[in-house]
Amino acid sequence: ISNRVAQWQAFLDWFYDGQVGSADGIYGDNTFNWTKKFQEEQIGAGQGDGIIGNKTLEVAANVEK
């Protein structure tokens, strides 16, 4: 369980208007799949690896909803 993962989950839930679910801090399949979706949509097709790396965080910090 990680506070950073919980923060990421809360961001995803905000970005996707409450569709993601609770921020429990556990990086499971749900978080992985939503992370991939975010990456594919915001970084580009084929860019979704489900890893919350520097590029993903940079895009998230500058994303407009």
C-alpha cells in the first residue's frame, strides 16, 4: 500500500469523473488498466504500459480536462 499510488488513483478518479473507484493505495489490475487508458489517450496510441513513470506524471501534471 502506497500513498503515491493512492494519489495517482485519486487523480485518475478525478480525471475520469468518478469512474475509477476508491483510492486504496494498492496497484492492482484496475489501476493498471486505467493508467494504460490514460497513457493511450494522453501520450499516444501504443504508449500505454501501465507504469506510472516520469513521462506519465509529467503529462498528468499538465493535462487539461
